[in-house]
Amino acid sequence: MARAPKVPPDDDVAGSPIRTLAELAKAEAECTRCPLYKDATQAVPGEGRTSARLMLVGEKPGDKEDLAGKPFVGPAGAMLDRALDDADIPRDTVFVTNAVKHFKFEQRGKRRLHKRPNAYEIDRCKWWLDHERTIVRPAAIVALGASAARSLFGRAVTITKLRAQEQRLADGTPAFVTIHPSYLLRIQDKDDKAHEYRQFVADLRSAAKWLGQQAA
């Protein structure tokens, strides 16, 4: 098996020898940029076409993703798949990834309870997200939740303030902010869940509509 390209110790993505998603996945597998690698099963790289025009960025892998080594294959992934389908966005046309590549959790008996990554972990893992953006070069990005938005914008943001409107990242890339699909799983009230789900689908559809207008 080919060795992962040696990456420079600083955060200069432009000077990195990584040029493909395959090389990136190999390098991510050796990541020790923050302590999360010590307890996770494996790094979970992004997945999708190199030519994808839309990139979806989540928070971090969950239990199912950590075991499978693939993003959004658990309950939140099923919710995302359903919403993408309702928004008329085929999942195989988008690139799906996370702001943090290792599963962060608290062991509770035999269960591994999800924990939100902190600012340090998000910032250290931004190195890998920047590589993904450089390789894929999406025309637009959707931040799924506050952790993804924190990574993309470089600061804490309020979802409700940025939602439903086009934003611009520091490099000018159009970005849209919405909730993480796992939020929908935590809503108990049936009517509230239905309302939030419709809004989530509308957010995804807005990003797709923007892409369609650019291609026209």
C-alpha cells in the first residue's frame, strides 16, 4: 500500500503535496493534529465526486460513521438522505464531509455518547476541510450546524441569524447555513419536528436553486 504523502508541519495547505482525495484519506488516517484520534476507531474522510458542485459539511462522525469509516451513514445520515431526496438533490452528486474527522464521545457503559467538538478541535481539523475544498472546489457549500459553520467562517455564528440567506466565506465561496440533521432526531413534538424538517428541506433546496441559477 502506498504511503500517505508527507505533509508540512504548518497550516500551509497551498504547500501541501496532497493532490487527490485518495491521498487525502491516507494522510487523514495518520492524523494526530488533536487528541481525538486516540479513542476513535478511525478517521472518517469526506465522500463524493471530486467534481461535485455542492459540498455539505457536518459536525463530526457519529458512532456508526466511526465504525464504517464513511460519513453520514447513521440515523442523522438517513435523515439527511430523506431531506436531500425531498429537495431533489441526488446524494451521489454532492460531496459530504465533516468539520472534524474523528468521533468524539463519552463512554457510558457499553454506549458511546456523542460529544460536541470544541473550538480547538474544530480549528485543528480545518486543515483537512481546507484540503477537501481545494481538491473538490465546490461552487457552493452548506454548513450543517454550528460546528460546521464555526469551521467554515472561522468564528462562532448563530444559525438563526444566517439561515435562509446566501453568505460568503473569506475566499468568496457562497455558503448556506442550516441545522444539522441530528437536531431533527432530538425534537419530540411531532408538529415541531415536521415544521423544522420542512425548513431544513427548504434550506437545501435554496442552495440547489442557487447552483441552478449559476449554471443557467
